[in-house]
Amino acid sequence: MPNWTRTFVRHVDAFNYRVGRFAMYLLFVLMGVMLWSSFARSALTPAIWTDEMGQFLLLGYFMLGGAYSLQLDSAVRMDLFYSRWRDRTKAIVDAVTILGLIFYLGVLLYGAVESTAYAIETGETRRGLWRPYMWPVKTVMCIGIVMMILQCTSIFIKDLAKLRGEDLS
């Protein structure tokens, strides 16, 4: 494989690894927000921001951790036949299916960018008492989708290298 593909794979994997490790800690922030919510409801005046902030943090955790999950190969896989296949067959099937995933993520990104642009242009807020702006969470969603597309491209390149008898891991 050319050097630029090795560099691309190395940089994408390193970036998604770091962001994924950061996203793991968002779970602790989410637990803190939910703990504060339950404390405030029982001892103080209920906070109006905690439920929506919890949803936003969960979305960030999910979207920013998606590429990391793909990188670690911890996504759910139908393993009825896959475990019995040779490495070459696995690489062929993975290369074909990852192209389908890249197409799906591309369509998802198109919709996310349109929605984010609309949220920025109109100053879209969420319904409710707190009424937070929607563009920050939609921007995080777009970033997470781009990270997943880059990670899928990295996985595709690794599968092609595996088919050629090289190892880029």
C-alpha cells in the first residue's frame, strides 16, 4: 500500500482513539447530571435543564464514541457463519459491507448537515422550559458521523491491504 494510505490510517485511528477515550468520560458527566437531577427533585427546586442536558450528553457519548467502537471492532455482528470463514473471506465480506455502511453514513451526513444549517439559520431551539439551542448538539452529530466515515474508510483500506497480504494494523 502507498505511504499516504498508511499515514491516513495511522492518523485516523489515532484521532478516533483519542476522541473515543474522551467520549468514554462523558458517561461520568452524564451520571453527575442525572445524580444532580434526582437530588434537586427531592431536596431542592427541580432543575429544568437536567433532562435535556442528559439527552445531549448521551448523544455526544454515542456519536463521538461510534468511530472508536468501529475501530475496536466491538460493533454487533451476526456471527452465524463469519467465525468459520477464512481471513481472506472475512476481509472480502467486510470490504463489501463497509462500503454499504459508508453510503448509509453519507446519506445520514447529508441530512445532518442540512438540519444543522437550518438550526443555525433559524436559531432553532428545543421545545420546553429550558429551550436550548439545537445547533451545538447537531454539530456534534455531524462531527461524529464524519469521524465514523473516516474510520470506515480506514477499515476499508485495512481490508484491502489484508487482501493484498499486507498488514496495516
